[in-house]
Amino acid sequence: MFSKLFGIGALDGPAFTRLVVKMGRERGLWTDPTVDEAAMSIREGGRTMMLGNLHQVFLEVPRRERHAFIEARVLASVNSPAAPASYADAKDLLLPTVRSTGYVALVPLMVEGGDEPRIAGNLLAPGLHTSLVVDGEVSMSIVSENQLETWEVSFEEAFTHALSRLRTGSLDPFTVIAPGVWIGPWTDSYAAARILLPDLLHRVCIDPYVMVPNRETLVLADPRDPDAFDKLVSLLVEMHEQPYAISRRIFQLEGTTLREAVPPATAKLTAKYRELVLMEAAMDYGEEAERMNRRDVDVYYAALKVFELPGGEFMTRAVWTKGSEGALLPPVEEVLFVELEDDAPEAKAVHSVPWASVVEAGLLTPTDNILPRWRTGTFPGPDWLERHAAKLE
């Protein structure tokens, strides 16, 4: 009663999850759900609700409207229809989407038990994946590889059909928001998905810079404008923490090929852009390590450090401690080889070696992780370290 009268405060993720579970139980939506407050997930009857993005939106809603928001936006989706039983029933509900590679990799790890199926899709560009959703009246549900097997249809066939459906609703013109910068006008949760329609983008300008910071935003910029890249970085700074985040990268569409854009030599915000991208990768790595550790998986994730250098540039280092052979680490610029004294917290020796030298020496083995991960082999001997590394005091 008081929450309706005075409103709901700015709950953190676990508290928001508990409130949603409480309200859902009161309405008979759940009986005995499996709740992971840290992951903000609720699972029952083979269906999982992820609350992370909804929590971000919840915090932006005025205090007195938050109770109604939970009822109308969160709980209403619990009773959304189950996935269609056949492809014939599903095909005209399918729409394409784009997701971050981190999202695709981490979703199967976000529910205790590890039995979430892999998301169906393909790599579109560095850090960006295609995917499919069943578009319902109040929610969308992402299509898994298992679902496609049940429907007996390939991802390519289903995706092609879904893309044609998206195209029919993509005729509105882009809006100019600054000289040489345009934003898509769509507010249907599929604005970012229009990055999959290269002919649509080329009507605006040739070989545009493109960014999709969240699912509601598709921004283009003309690369012939010397300030275009900096304009997009400034927008990323404003938008990168908005709900339904996708990617902090800036891409460039060349013909039908989407690649990560190379900052022009004239760009003034290259360091800020690099910081945004590196921090996104570091957050994905940290969350993956946390999820795997909570599952008691016998794997060690090496420490990842992002440093700001005196000139304002950023660099990454991973720490390989002697005795942690078989550990996982992400691609970085330098690997710190650390030898510890027995029963002493201080390092006996620390050597910094460029990533390329470590890989060339065969000390790391690539894994088949969706997010690039490498497994450490045998810790190198002192002679190799002395030849390839600068000893750090």
C-alpha cells in the first residue's frame, strides 16, 4: 500500500529482484522459482526472466510510477506465450536483432545450473553478433540453437525471413542531429537491428560510420566530415550506460561489410574511445570470471588490469603468476609474468612481455570461447624472460 502511495525508492539489483519475485508470487505467477539475485534472474518451468535491463529502466521511472511499471512492464511479460511449437507458427513472429558478443557469451552463464542453451546467431563484426527473437505483444524472447533444432530450420533461413519482415517497417527517413550525423527514427525496440540493412544505411551517406550503443539507437556519421568520429565518441560517452546496451564500438560499413572503424589521425577523442572499448571488454571478462567461479568450475581467470598512461592513453595487462598454468586470460598488450616468494606477499620478480612475443613463443593456446580467451601453458624459464622482457622493480 505504502509503495503505491509514496512510491518505490532506488532499489539495487538484488532488492529489485526480490520485489519482483514477491509481487509475482502474490499474483500467482510463480510457485517455487529459482532466484539468482546477483544475476537478477528468475527461473521456473524452463523459462528464465533476466531483469538487468528492466532494472535500469526502473531506476529512470519516477518514484510514484515504479509500482505500476513493475506490474505493466515486468510482470505482464511473465505470462507471455511460450515459443511457437513449429517454424510455420513462428516465422511471421520472427525479427532479427544484434547483440554484443559479451551478451551472447554470458547469457548461458547467468542462471545457476549452467543449462541455458546457446543463443543462435553469427558474428557480424568484432564484438557484434546477429540473433533472432520471437516478437510478442509485451516482450520478445531470444531464439536459441535448441529452438531452431526443434523447428527443424537453419539459422540462415529463419534469419533471411526475419530480415525481410524488418525491412518492411524500415521506410522512415533518418533524422539529422548534427552536421553529418543522423539517427534512426524508430522506437520499436529494433532501431539497432537496421544496421543489418546496408542499402538503407548507404542511402544516407557512402561508407558511413555506424554505432549501436543500445537497441533503441542507430547513429550514422559521414566519414568525409573530419570531426565525424569525435562526434560519435561524444555521443557514446552520453549513451553507453543506457538500458539495453549493445556495443561501445564504432563501426564502418564498406559496401556490405561491417568492420570496426579505425580512428582517423585527426581524431581528438581516440583515447576516450579506446577507454570505453577496453572497459567494456574488461567488464565482460570480470563478469565471465565471476559467473564461472560461482559455478565452482575448475578454471582460474588471470587478473586483468587496465592502466591509464601519463599521456592519457590506455593499455591492458594480464597477470600470469607462476604456478597457475592452465589459467585463462584475454588478449592484452602485455603479459606480466609474476614469481612469488614462498610464504611472502611480495613478488620475487615481475617481467612484462608484449602479447605478440608470448603468443609467438607458443606459451598460450587459443580456446573455443565466444569471447577470445587463451589458456596458459608452462611458465617460461628465467633465460627466456630475460631475453624477452623488461624486468619491473
